[in-house]
Amino acid sequence: MSSTLGDTPGHTFGLKLPRVVLPETLDGLAADDSAAQRSRRDLQRVHRAMGTRGTLVRALRALPLQHEHSATSAPLRVLELGAGDGSLMLGVARSLRGQWPPVALTLLDRLPLLTPATVADYALAGWTATATVDDALAWAATTLAQRQPAQAGPAWDLIVVNLFLHHFKSPELSTLLAAVASSSQHFVACEPRRAWLAWAGSHLVGALGANAVTREDAVLSVHAGFRGQELCAHWPANAGWHVSESAAGLFSHRFVASRAADTAIRSH
């Protein structure tokens, strides 16, 4: 962990420090590395402490997806970018069971982390889960190069990201969000908040039993997180979207975008 970042006094976040994006240790470890496997288990506890699943479920329930699909039997086409092992969205699927139409979920990650057991658990929740092994920026480049005509409609009903956008510096972030906007009907992101309380919490993840990789990466993720309307600033400037960006819970930052032609997002 960078000593400069690690030693930054917490109160300086009140000065609205700029984002600092540095490589996180987990991203450089092989899928079968024991420290990486332990850190991915740590992240499940971090998500519980942050209330990530609840933040996502509330945002997803507010979308008009059920209304949009009331006249069709086709499953919702959902893509999660940077999905990891799929455990977080599995919790979301369980929370939404019986409330949504059937879902065909694609979990995109640069590592093959989705297991048959997790796929079976998704099936029990009424979702069909498949994995795509790809780099998100490569996916974005391909998506932008293969844009369909507007009348063809978006490829995805919903794209979701969880603690993922903060890994990208501004130019890459703009490219990624441009690809999302060109290919989705709705988009929901839950990211670290760059603020004093989140900074303090990032130094306490060791109390959750987190290993050294997770402890270091947690601090870096807050410095790379978002505040204010920073994600809105990277969203494509063309008209036709309802966007909402705000703090969520104690530590998180939420961004929601929905095509303006659809039912407006309900206040929640």
C-alpha cells in the first residue's frame, strides 16, 4: 500500500481530494493464489459490512423492469461487469426471487471464477447464470465498435457493476461508460465513496478478519472512489437518459441511469 495514501489524515477528505487510482494487489494475483482466494472471501464480508446487496436491491426494485417485461415471456438480459465469483449478485437474485421475471445473467470477469455450484444456486433463485471471461475494457472496445442501429434496441436490459468502476482512471472510465450507455436500457453502479467515514472504515477491515491484501486494497479503493456527481460527468453527454447519483448508506456511492423513454425511476 502506498505510504502516501495510507498516511493521509482522514479529515483531508473534507477538502475534496481528487481521485487517486493505483493498482490493487488482488488484481495482480492469479485465480488460484491462496491470498487471492482468501481476499475474495474477505470481500463477501466487506460487502455485508457496507450493505452493498441492500443498496443494489433497493436500486433494482425501483427500476421499471417488471413493467417493461409484463407483455413478454423473454427473460431479462442482465450483465454484470467485473463480476468476480458471482457471489454478490447471487444474494441479489435470492432477494428478488418471485419479484422479477426470469433472468438470464452474464457474469463477465477477466478470470474464470464462476463455479458449477454457484450456477446451480442461481438456478434455485430462478436465474440462469453464464460466465464470460474477458477484460472489461476489451468488452467496451468491442461493444463500441459493433454498435447496433438504434432501432435494434440495446443488447442488455440491465448492466450492473459492484465496486468495479473505481479501478479505472478517467479516460478508461469514460470509454467503459460509453459502452454501457450504447448497449443497455438501465445501468446501476455501487462504488466506494471517497469520504472521511469510508476512509476510516477502510482502515478497520482487519476487524472483519481480512488478510493483508484486502486491508491494503480497501484503503486504495476509497482513494479511487467517487463523490458528488463525478460519475455523471463521465456519462455520455447526449440526451435521453435519466441519471441519479448520490451517497448510499455509510460507505457507498450509487449511480443509476435509465433511458428516458422508459418509466421514470421511482424515488427511493
